[in-house]
Amino acid sequence: MTIQKFHVKKGDQVQVISGNQKGSTGKVLQVISKKAQVLIEGVRLIKKHTRKSQDQPQGAIIQREGPIHVSNVKVVESGKKGKAA
């Protein structure tokens, strides 16, 4: 099994270039390399229903980010900062 290398990294500012979220921008929260997907802050929010638990005695509907394929995003600004001169 080989490790894939992607053009985006955690912390990069990216823009979605295709799909329903086209044009939206955000920071990469996580790169899922096995599926070639990324999670972007505030983009593709999905609702997840949770069971009753000690934390949520009534159960809950939680909003969280859904994955987007790597090929559908482009880097706007790299998260890596250069040295201050």
C-alpha cells in the first residue's frame, strides 16, 4: 500500500471549485487520505442524529462538516507561515 500525496494539508485555506458547495471557502480541518477526502470548516454541514446518552439524555441532532473529495477543492492560501524577517 502506497501513501498518497495531496495538494492540500490540514490548516490550508481552500475554495470548493465544483459540486453543490461551489464557491465556498474555509480552512481544512482534516485530510482523509484513504478516501481522498477533506473536511472543511463550515462547508457541507450535515445533520447527525445521536442516541440518548449521559451527555445528551434526550438525544440530539448535531451539525457537523461532511467530507468533500480532494479533486473538488483548490488551495487559496497555504497554512504554512514563512519565517518573520
